[in-house]
Amino acid sequence: MSNIKRTKIGFIGGGKMAEAIIKGLRDGGVRDLVFYDRSSSRTKYIKKEYKIKGSKNNTEVVKSSDVILLAVKPGDAGKVARSIKADITKDKLIVSVAAGISMAYLRYNLGTDRIIRVMPNTPAFVGKGITAIAASPMNLKKDITLVQKIFESVGDVILLDEKYIDAVTALSGSGPAFVSLFVESLIDGAVRMGLNRADALTLALSTVEGSIEMLKSGISTSKLRDMVTSPGGTTAEGLFVLERDGFKGLIIDCIESACEKAAEISQKASEGDE
């Protein structure tokens, strides 16, 4: 089952993240895909856009798949899991994309140990995602390898212990929204100083992209900052304002709050089954 092109992959949920993964797999030549989404309009769109088979219900997806990607909203995870429990046989691998839903919770509701939890992010749409994969000692090596291959179709992959997944959710899962707000602020600031919005957008995006490439090359964040900052210069003045107004602390608090929210979702899910 480690050959991804020979694996039958089913999606329960056809939202944006499921779509990104479907797109990546299709672009990579994977053809044996099936999905179910309760929205008829969403089903029609996915079928037409990616030429894949839509199922009548969740049960049909499970029965026709080797790997089932559970790509539903966290609040629906328990209900969906219980609805397919009777059809989860030992040859089925469950991959959960639901934020804040633990493997222990899924094991309880699905009645299987063959569960791997993942946290991809939105840049998967353009093949630049990063997916954290959390397995357990109960997972087979071939299952982990297969899941890696699935998510390598939409970007990079990192293997982590499940205890770090809430932090991953806050950093890379929610991160694109935080980065978007930062870039938007750069653009708005430049527009306020007289640049037109189109030019400000081009400059901001290129600046962010170039900075990231420098950091990827091995230059540390502090070294890059030093390279740009001259004593008494414009960058020093801007950094002073950011430090004075608590920019760094605000970002740290932002990640912490998002992480705590992920943990809260997990707790509420568990309490809902008590």
C-alpha cells in the first residue's frame, strides 16, 4: 500500500483543505480518488473541477477506499466517526485533518488504532504547504510512509509527536492568516506614504519572498536584521516603533492564544462524548 498511485484514497469532507490535497494528488497522477461532501453545490464543483467520483454518503467512501481522509469540521468529527465505525475494518487507514481532534478521541469513536493525525496548511493550494504528521507507536511504518507521500504532493512534510500538534495548528495552520495581515499592513503603510496599491503589493510580496529565501539559505533572523539595520537609519527607527509597541510580544501571544484554542476544541470534543 506504500505505492500511492495504487492506493484507493477517499475523502470525507470536500472543503478547501480536502480540495487542495485532491488537486495535489491529481496533479501528481493519482487517479483512484473518491469523496463525499454533504453540500450538493460543493460536490458538483469538486466533481467537475477535478474529474473524480462523488459518493452517495460517508459509508460508501469508507467501503471503497484503502485510506480515508477525515476532512470535516472539528465539531462534526465525533458524529462522523461514529457513523462510519461499523465499516472501519483492519485494512483501512484513517488520516485526520480535523484541527484539535486527538488520536485518542478518534480511536474511541472509530474503534481502530490505524489512525494518523496531520495538520496541513493553506499554501498546499499552490504546492507550497507544510504538513505536520503525528503518528503513534501503533502505526505501521508503511502507513506513515504512505501518508508522507500523500502530503508531499502539496508541499513539505515534518514528523512530530502529537503533543506538538496544537502548536503546529497555531503556527503553520493559522499562520497564513497572520502573515496575510502583516503583508496587508506593509501595503497599507506604503499606500499611506504615497505609493499606489499595485506597486506597494509588488514591493511587499517580493520583499517577503526574498527575505524568506535568505532565511532558508541559513542566515539567522537576527543576522538578517543586522544586515538591513544601519545605526540611526530608517530600519532602526521602524524597529524601534515595533519594539516600543510590543510587536514581538503580540505575535507570541497570538500563537499562544491560537494554540490554547486548539486545545480547547479537543477538550470540548472529549467532554461531548462523556
